[in-house]
Amino acid sequence: MNVIGVVLTIAAILTGFVLGGGKPLVLIQVSEYIVLFGGAAGILVASTTPSIMKDAIKVIVGFAKPNPFNKKVYLELLLFIYNLSVKVRKDGILSLEAIVDKPEESPIMQSNTFLLKNKEIREFVIDAIRNIVTGIEIEKLDEMLDSNIEVVEKEISVAPKMVAKIAESMPGMGIVAAVMGVILTMGALGGSILEVGHHVAGALTGTFLGLLLCYVVIGPMATVQELKNEDFVGYLKSLKVGIISIAKGDAPIIAMESVRQTVPPVYRTEFDEVEKLAKERR
């Protein structure tokens, strides 16, 4: 959907340009493209570390990928917390040690494919369960999980901020390209009117593309990733609530409901439906 939005916006702009009497071929100015895209790449290399640069590239490449968080993912989380709580009730806290040692072989972990495939979330769960098994106090566990989430939130926010900075620099790079075009235009004065017109078109195209990249292409990439990050952090917070509830010894249905209440309404499943599924899978 994100890519469709970008395509629709560009199509609308080009349609308006053509209907106004413009010729799309005029916008093909290779020198302007080199200045803009080369400048963007240079800014990225000069402004960040290799690891952050790698993450920023992932943000750009991952723009077309859908948000992994949906109603099904959260439903799996609710059932995961419920089943984990049931296991603790039946076999005791120490029974969770098997999940810590071999999470891939645990039926409870296998039931949550999203959690099992996501390395960061899986490690978050395993570390939390390990601390529960060792007998950590509830207050300390709560504080530790909050600190973990805070670190993750800070870490994943860096890349989209860098992409946003690149977007903000595009109008400036467009001005650089425009000034370059003006210089070339001044140098062509006295020549043919076609040559002068070509340089003027190139100068204005640089400004146009800079604005287009900023507000239509690169800017939305940063915004979309920020929204995905918010969902990621929200998932961790919901997961944390369930883990704390299990550590406190709450009944499975209460542990599950405590998590359900933290799920964003757009992803939230009704209690009766979740309860029915939980009982069916017991």
C-alpha cells in the first residue's frame, strides 16, 4: 500500500504536468539525478556509522514490505501467554527451564511462529523466562524488562531518523543542482536559445526532484518505519505485561486478559473469541 501511495502521487503530479502542456522527457536530466542521489548517498556515508547506515538502507529497502503486526500476530501472543501460564500452573516455574534451554523444541514456542522467527522478540522472551526461573523478584523483573524495552526503542529509532534527515536534505541538494544549472545557463548565454532553455530546464528540474524526493519518496519511508517501530515496541510492552502476570502467578485467563487489554484496538480480538480458542487448544 505504501508504494501504491507513492506511485499515485507521482502519477498525479506527472498528469498535471502533462495536462499543463509539459513534456515528461524534459524531466530526464541525468546530471541532476547524479547530484541528488549521489548527494544523498554521500550525506548518509558522512553522517553515520556503518551499522546505522546498514539499518538506514534496510528502512529504504523495506518500505514496500507490509507491517508484520496484525490481528493474527497478537492473537498468537494471547494464546502463547495463556499456554505458558497453564504450563506454570500445572508443572511449576522450573518447568520453563526447558523452554530456555531449547526454545525451538518447545511446543508452546512452536505455536507462536512470529515470536520464534523474530530474533529480538525471541531473545526478549527467553531472557525474561530465564530470570523467572532463577527466582527474580517481580519488581526487579519489571524494571529489567522496562529497561530492555527502552534500549530497544532507542536503538531502532536511529535509522528512521537518519532517513528523515536525508529527506530533509533533498530540497537543499535540489537547490545545489539548480544553482549548478544556473551556472551552466550563464555560461551558455550568447549561444542558441535551445541550449539556454535546456540548462534552465535542468536547473528547475533539480529543485523539482529535490522536493519530490523529500515529501513524496524518502520522507514517507522514514514515517512508515517509525510507525512499524511503534508497533514493535507496543508488542514488546504487551509481551512484558503477560510475562509479569505469569511471574506473579495469575490465573491463565487473567494473564491473557491483562495482555489483551494492552493490545491496540485495531489488532484486538474479543475476549469471548480468545477464550474459546484457548480452551480448544488446551
